[in-house]
Amino acid sequence: MTILAVCGLQRERRILSGPGVEVAVGAGDLDRLTVGKRGVISIGIAGALAPGLQPGTWVVAAAVRDGNDLLPTDSDWTARLIARLPAAERGTLLGLDAVAATAAQKAELHRKSGAIAVDMETHLAARVARRHGLPFAAARVISDAAQRTLPPAARVGMRLDGGVDLLAVFGSLLAQPWQLPALMRTAWEAERAFRALLRGHRMLGPGLAGS
């Protein structure tokens, strides 16, 4: 039996694919994909909500905030993640259906939810795991710090299938060329996160510490 890993980007899928793991990008048909699985994990990159979390830092969730619900993660699986990612921060992850793009928005989300990081897949993965009675865990790598506001080109460049819409990025840059330095910084910090994801994936081993 395999683990279902839920992420948001095709690049994450390429990093995470391996023995004992099936990777789903985005919401997709998660209910169907859970058939025959022994657990569900949300894993990939995330935005920081708590000040001080820098790009490349792993965050392992003790619980997931989904609207008014606080969904705990599987304690044994979470303990194994912490053991294999000893430098990871531990706290609550927030799931949203839209990008938390500005520093002001992140600060408000942190104040209201108490979560230390945010992404767009963890709450969906937690819901499907709960519906099917499967163990659930979440581990994410910070890509953008809490004080960072994502430039417009970075926001429009994300496709629903997890790919990058280069035409949208270039169009945004042509319309607002002043954002180029911020976009380059965002890309560099994202690269740090992807490299940390790759290193962490190797540390977690086959099955992503699911057993």
C-alpha cells in the first residue's frame, strides 16, 4: 500500500515521486486517489505567517486550521517527521483556497488563526483523510517569509494544473516592469525552498515516514 502525497505544483510532484508514494497535484479527485492508500500527507512549499520563518525552513504540522475547524495530524506520523527533520518548526498550518499574497494579509491571518504557515492544499488533504478515516500528516517548506509581498507576476503565473504560465508572467512584467527585482527575489527564495524540499525528501525516505 502506498501513501498519497498532496502538493500544489508540478515541480513538487517531480521531487516527491518515488517508491511507496503517489503524488496528487492540487485538489483533483482526492477521494478516488485515497482508495488503497494507507495515509495522506500534505507536502510541498508554503508561505510563512509567523515572523522569523525564513525560506528553506521546514514546518511540520501538529494541526491544520480549516476555517473554524482545527484538525489534528496523526501523532505517530508527525513524531516520525520531526525525528527525520530535526530542524523543522512545529505548529499549526492554515489552509486557504486563495494565495495569501501580501505581508499585511499574512499578518492578519497569523493573528486570527495562530497558524505559522499557509498553503492551498493542506486543508483539502486533511478533509479527505478525515472522510476516509486515514492517518494524516503535513510537512511544508517555507518559500516566502511573512514580511514578503508577492509581486503581481508571481501571483498570475500559477496555473490550476500546478504549472507556470510564462505568458502571464511576461505580460505582467511588460505592464509593470518595476516589479522585476521583487520577482527575481521571489524566484530565488522559491529556489531555496525547492532545494530544501529535495533534501528533506531524501531524509524522509521511501513512504515519507508514513510507517
